[in-house]
Amino acid sequence: HVQLVESGGGSVQNGGSLRLSCVASIGSEAVYKSYSAYNMGWFRQAPGKEREGVAGIDPDGYPLYADSVKGRFTISRDNTKNTLHLQMTSLKPDDTAMYYCAAGPLFAGLGPAGYKYWGQGTQVTVS
């Protein structure tokens, strides 16, 4: 099992910035024993909407972004600290959602079904 804990959410005004973080703890029964082996992603879900992929990053650090956040969000990982970050700038009210960190043993792009481990989420509200 991989435990993921998100932080950094909050309430900001339109045009503001936030930086989300996710810390991973690798359990003895995890598919891979090293954080660096996992594909990582950030997802979000607004009330009444489906969960959608925001950004992903493979073990080599190659990023992938949803069109809606390109140029505004930056995903990064630190394999020495088992952490994942999402720097969000130029936030809009449409970015309001619960944001989730996820880990998967295989490359899954931005499709939620491809990720095996999920955090509890951190709320982002833009007004």
C-alpha cells in the first residue's frame, strides 16, 4: 500500500496562486518499494462533476497537463523526499475543486482509472 497525504489547499481570490504538496509513504505491500518508480498525478473533482486529471508526471519527471491548466499549473516531484507538488497560478473560479494526489505503477496519463493509490484530497476554492 502507498499512503498519500495532500496539503496546501485553501481559499484564494481569482488570479491568485497556491502550491499543493503530497507526501508518499510506501508500505511493505506496495507494488513498488520505491516512490521513484511510480507515475504520479494530480486530479480534481468539483461537486456534481466527474474526477478529472489535472497533471501527471512519470518516474523520469516528464510532465503532462490537461489543456485547461497548461501554462498555469506546474507539476514537480522530489524523489529524495517522496513528495509531489502542484504549483498553481492564475487561478480561476473554475479551478475550485477537491484536489487529489494519486500514484500508479504504470503510465496512465490523466485517466483516473489507471492510478492505484489515492490521497484524501485537499480543497481549493477560488472566488
